[in-house]
Amino acid sequence: MYPRVRIHMDRLRRNLDACAGIIQKVPGCTLMIVTKGVCAYPPIVRMLTGHPGVDFLADSRIQNLKSYAAQARQAGKQTVLLRLSMPSEVSEVVEYADVSFQSELSTIRLLDEAAGRAGKRHNVVLMIDLGDLREGIFYQKEEEIFSTVAELLLLKHIRLYGLGTNLTCYGAIIPKYENLSLLVGLARKLEQRFHIRLPMVSGGNSSSIYLIEQGNLPEGINNLRLGESFLLGNDTAYGTRIPGTVGDALELEAEVIEIKEKPSLPVGEIGVDAFGHRPTYEDKGIMRRAIVAVGRQDVDTDSLQPRDPQIEILGGSSDHLLLDLTHCTTVCQVGDRIQFTLGYGSMLKAFTSPYVEKVI
């Protein structure tokens, strides 16, 4: 069945080994692997639960955690919910997540009630916004942070497990020694003021791993959350390859359903496309154009790259991807398959789409 993602488990294991090896250079630093990018695909989860370098398995969707929580716990790994909890899901969060990332005191109170009903104690990492402007209490509002922690510590079924931050995902702010040191400083102030110990200070995602290689990860950061670096081998701060990893552990294959010679410019008045965009085109004369049976419902066409550098992506609609084969020296026919390298957005959509088969 096509389209399909080809999953090279040996290459993924190589990437995981490389990432774990880098994390181990920081004494006491734990590794949290994020399963969101592959929609918690079971064979990949099995590899993660069996790897000695993985301490936590994390996801943004409680449905994914639900699918593997028992398996992870049996293997000695803790489960983590990364996205701030919806108030409507607190009972499931307490059941399937050992740790959750939170910023709203009202939601933490609901988690406390749910944990009490379940006879459990739930671990919370309080998120601090260091300037990326996604989730978390803004770092400059120290009194709000202190008052939130003071109330949180009064809850009977919640344990303050640590502080965390997220960078690069929204505001594209790069982790640096300077901004991550602010997180460590806040953790130390909280420990001193409230006479507590915070087991975790989580210093971000795949964009923070480069700091280890540079020797610039602040002392006190003792956890990183890695998804793209493990799956695609990317340092997401500067878009470079992480040492020891490969970028082709996951590949997309799609089948050619049409090959025609057509003009490069559409004929007629140009309006908006199916997604509300007004496209522009360059006149390149007559093209040898192909269509493959995959579209924007299945992948992010902007983060997709043909393995053959002579093939160019022209664009796509919901169900069709248009390619320029004009300069391709390989003979291509209807029914042939074309391979693509996946970027993060394409990987995320492909693993989420029920129309894309996953093949080991």
C-alpha cells in the first residue's frame, strides 16, 4: 500500500544511541524521549522502553500515553504529558502520566482532586516562559512564580517535581547559557525559599542538545526532551546534524499516478487555491510533470524533499503532489515509486495520517 513511511529501525537505534551518549556527558542528566513525532508508533515505543539510556517517555497527547503507559512503567520508565493539561482530561492525566507539565494553578488544583480520587500523588513540572512566548509563567514575574509554588505546595496529592521551559517551538528563541541559567537560578531560589528539593530542571528540547557539545549547558539543567534529534538527527537550534546520527531513518514512498508534458503557467485568471492562498508561478516553458498519490492531508509538502535531487516539488493539493521531472535523467513511469526525505512537519503528519502505511 502507498503512500508509506519506511522505518529503518537500525538507523533509529543508531540515532538513539548517539543522543543518549551525548546526554551521558552531563553527570546526572536524564533523557526524555518524545514519541509525538511518530504518533507513539508501537515498534518504536518498544525500542525506547528497552533502551537503558532512556529515563522518560513523553508525549503531548494523553491518547498516546494511554497506549503505552503500562509497557513503559513495566520497563522502569516514567511517562510524561508535555502539553498543558485540559481541565476535561485531568483524570486520565493522573492515570496515565507519572509527570505532567503545567502552568495554570486552576488546572493543578483539578489534578490534585483527581489524584485524591485515584488515591495517587501526581508529579508536576511548573513551566517557565524564558521569552519564547508559548506556555509557562513569564520568567520576569517572580512573585507570581513564588505565589504559585506556595499554593501548589499546600496541595495534598500534588508534588512539585521541578521546573521546565520550552524554546524554539513558537518564538524560535534559541537556548543559550544565559537564558537557561535563568531557569536554574529560579529553581535554586525556590529551593531556598521553600526548603524543598526539585528533582528536575528540564532545559528544553532538541534545540538545547548543541550546548552539551559546546560545554555551555548550565550546571543544574538535568533533563532534556528529545524528539526530532532522535528521529531525524537534527539539532533544531541551527539545523545541523547531530554527531553520530543519520537523517534518513524515516523515508516516504509515494506512487506516480500521472506523467504529462504541460505548461509551467496555469491558463486563465488566477484566484485562490483550495487552502485560501493566492499562488504565484514562474514561466519555465513546457515541463515534464508528474503527480504522486500523496497530498497535504497526509504530509507537510514544505518539509518534504525528493531523494533524487533532479526532481523538484512544484506544490500540492489535498491528495496530489506535483513534481517537475524535466531535468530528471531517471526514466519514470506511472506506477513507479518516488522516495522523499521527511522533515519534522512531514513526519508528524505522515505518522498521524491513517492513509499513510507504516512499514518496518
